[in-house]
Amino acid sequence: ILHQIVSREEFDRIADTCHSIFQKNEVLKKSNFHQHLLQLEWAEGLRLATAQLIIQGYENGGDILRMANNIVKLKETEATVKSSTRYKEINKILQVYTMSLDDFIEQPGTTFKKLLDHIFDHIPEQLEKHKIEVSAKFEREIRENKTE
């Protein structure tokens, strides 16, 4: 099943929004993206920033579409593998793990432990203590790096 997140026409309209705002004002003719955001009226700046986040910029951007596309493609792959006779024959499955960035920021150790549980679900219960220790160490290092 192929899912299309944005049609070509919709993508072109978003790109046109960027082009209609970026470096069109005489004062901002040679300004960069950041300077535009600082100098445009808030509504125009929001339009420009949103369009830039949705589509690919020259060196950055496109995050929203890229994240949505990754989720769709991973879920499609998961479904394909699940229905594959080859994988059924060797008794293998593919499970996609998705984590919330907010959860990771608020509780990096807990989130990391959930990831370890997902990756190493076949590991004996005796190693549970080790996964907890590794997750706690990971959280300490994350928190220490935030304060530097």
C-alpha cells in the first residue's frame, strides 16, 4: 500500500508560498532565513517558517514531511514483512518502535529502557538489572551534557 502524504500540486503550492515571501521584499533581498524571521510581520514569518519546515530548504528543512514519510514507510515495511511467507518460514517479524521526543526529553532513561526492552525482548530476565543500569547511566550522561 503506497500512501501519498502530499500531492505534487500541494507541494508546489507550499514551495510557491516560500518563494512568494523569501527575498521578495526590497529590504530583505539579500537576507538569510533567520533575518527574514526577525524582520517580517509575525504572520508572514510564521507562513515562511511553516512552509520551510514542511518542504526541503537548500541546506535544511523538510523535517515534518521527512518524519511523516519515515513513519509511513516503516509501517508499510512492517506490514510487508508480516505478510511475507519467507519471514513466516523463518519465524521472524519486524516491529517498528516509535518513541515520543517529549518523553525522551523529559525521561531519557525511562525512554531508553523501553527501547532496550524492544530491541532485546528475547534476552533473559537475568539481564534486566543490566538494562536498568545502562539506562540510568544514559540518563545521567544526557543530563550532565545539558548543563554544560
